[in-house]
Amino acid sequence: MSAMKNNFDYKVVNSDRKLWYIRCVDNKCRWSVRAEGLSGSTYFIIKKYVADHTCAASNMDNGGRTASAKTIRSLIMHRYDGVKEGPKANDIIQIMRMEHGCEISKSLAWDAREYAINLVRGIPEQSFGKILKYLHMLKEANPGTHTFYETDVDGKFRFLFLSFGQSVRGFHTSMRKVLVVDGTFLKSKYKGVLLVATALDGNFNLYPIAFAVVDSKNDRSWNLFFRQLKVVVPDERGLAFVSDINNSLCKGFENVYPLSQHGICNHHLLNNVVTHYRGKGVVGLIAKASKAYRVVDFQKRFEAVCNISPAMGEYLTDADVTKWARCQFQGYRYDIRTTNPAELINSALRSPREYPVIPLLDSIREMLTHWFFERRTRSRKHTMPLTIAIEKKIDRRINKGKTFLVQPVNEHRFLVRGDTIDCLIDLDRRTCSCGKYDLLKIPCRHAIKAGLTVGRAPSSLTDFMYTTSN
């Protein structure tokens, strides 16, 4: 630090347990430091220090001694404490130049960054050794939390699963029974994959249920993940999953959750179609077919696709229309048609995915703590009967249905005219022939208009899962 600050360089003449002696690189200069090791101790005591340089500054052929990676680490490590990312290599070069007047290479900056991160967040190898203790403390602090940890025959890490008790309890009491599962690559020293299962709450916020750290997206990893997930979320006919078209994932799901329904992500399906097939305007038709609320509309659009490209129609049929068409799904997925929720969690963890395993898990814990506190605070201030997102939907649908004509059939059934099709609504059964009310459990514009006609507020026609109190 002194050499860097005062623009000189030195050489180490002697360095052992008994004597440490350095002097200026210019042999004519008197500057030197001599220290002797204390008997029976790791400490040294300075015996001689010549503080003044007698060498000529004009003879210097470089800018002084460049700091080592570990020295730079001590200067920048505070910048990684309590933040998601911290400075990159180019930022460190700029910091050293502007704050310390020292030019360093990019490779040196990278090494210093790695040292600083390891010091602040832990060394990866040591982090793996602390997993069992960390998981134990998590369960002590969060009752009902389920964890699972597995090593190979040599004691090396293989699989880790984590599901917080509070998330699981909230899912069973208040959430729509739809789980989005996906995986993303970790970027720490030992790589690996982070698997995620998440739901959406009544305000369409992300509601994570489970996480796992595995070696890769293979059959064994997905099978283990689903088996541990089944401990906290049992298999049942009312449960639905949404995922991409990963073969290992599909196998694991079918083996562990035979009763539950499985839907595939529409984005992944359309990307596969674009990659392997051609046909003008076909992708748009497929997207419209997948979004159709009524079977008759789906069939009309799907037939058009098959007429344009029989090969594409065959592929979509083999992919199973009940998994990607909204109106054909054998259960309720509440318009959750993509893996975007899981991908958004992966995005929120973009920086922590570079951390060793313990800091990664702790970042997840901190993120969920922050989210839950923030949402609890917002919900307590929200005085309307339905959640913020649903109130906005209801408001838009009221405006769209203002011109409709309502004709009563009996005290709870109505025919609504004035839209593109005439719709039959049953307010007690909460159905509408447009299909939207049936699938989403939120009153469509036809049901809202019919309800207002007989004095039934939209909030009374909406599923309990979308209420503020829930």
C-alpha cells in the first residue's frame, strides 16, 4: 500500500519465520524495513525502518509497485457487502486508477474481484461443507420448512431441496392450485442448476413454493425434485403444473404426480413451431387457437392451421391439445399459460446465481422475507374488496359491458346481447357461454352486466382467492 501510494518499488531480500527484510529496488537507495520473528509466535517486530528514499525519482522506469490481487481485495471488499452484484472487473480498474492512482490489468482486477467475493460471501468449497448446519438453522427459525440434502458415496454434494413452511401453508390456504416449474443455470465456480416451483397469488404476484440445487436438468434431478415437492404439495386432481417441453421434466412429473394435470408453456410451443415449421400466418393462428375460451373457436382456428400445414397440425396434435389449448385443458390453470413466473424468479436471482450455495440460499430467504413484508403492508392499506389487479380488471370489464342488453331467463340466468356473440350467464353456477368466467373464476363483462342488473356486485361473483382478505 505504501509503495503504491508513494510511487516506489521494493524487493524482498529475506522472508522466513525468523527474518523479513525488504529494501528499495534501487541498490543505491537507503529505504528498507527489517523485522524479526518473535520466539514461539507468528508475530514479527520491526527492528529497523529507514523511512526516506535517497533514490532519484527521475530514474524510475515504471509507475511504482502494482498492488497484488489480495491487496486490491482489501480495498474493494466493502463494495460487495450487502449488495446483489458489486463492481465488475472494468469498474475495479477504474476505482484503482481514480482513487489510488494505480494502473492494473483486467486479469488482476478479475482475480481481486474473486478474492473479495469469496471473502465476503464465502469460499465455494467451504460453503458446501456448511449446508447441513444451515438447513438445520433454517428449519429451527421457520417451522414447517422441508429440506432434503444428498451426497454421493464420497460425501460430495449431489442434491439440495428447500421449501419454506410459511410458503407452503399460504399455498394450501389461499393460492390457486397451479405450480409453474422451471430451471436455470448457476454461474458459481461449480455451476449446477437451480430448479424452481412457484405459484401466483390473487394479485398475480410471484409466490415461490420450492427451490432445489442440482447438477443438471436430467431424469434423476427432476424425479428427486418432484418427490420432495410431493412431501409439501401432495398429488391431487385439482392440482395443475405448467412447464416447458423438457423430456426429463415430463417423465418426472408423470412418475410422481399421476393425478395432477400438466400444461405446457405456450411460448416454448410456439418457439418450437417457428424453429421447425414454416407457414405464412400460421403462428398467429396457433396463438389464437391456444387462447380460445370456447371449443368451437378453437376447432375453427386449429382446422385452419391443419389446412395450411398438415405437418404442423400433426406436431401440435402429438404435443396433446389438452396441454396447450386453454379451453381443452383437463382442469384449472387460471390463465397461467407460460413459464414466465418461474423465469421472473430466475431473473430476480440473476446476481445471487453467481454466489456459493449458502449465500445463494440466504439471498432467496432475504428476497422472500422482503416480498412477503412488502405485500402484507400493501394489502393492509388496500380497502377495496378485491385485490389491486382484479379491481382494475373489473373496472375495465364494467366499461366494456355498458352497452349490453340483459334479458332475464329466471332469477339467476340471463341472456346478454350486444357483444360479438350472445351469451348465456348463470350467476349461481358462475358460468358464461363465452368461456372466460368458467376458466378464470373472475366474472366476465357479460356476467358483470347481468349481476349489476339485479343488484349483485362483481365482488360477490368473484372467486374467494382474489379477495383482499384472502
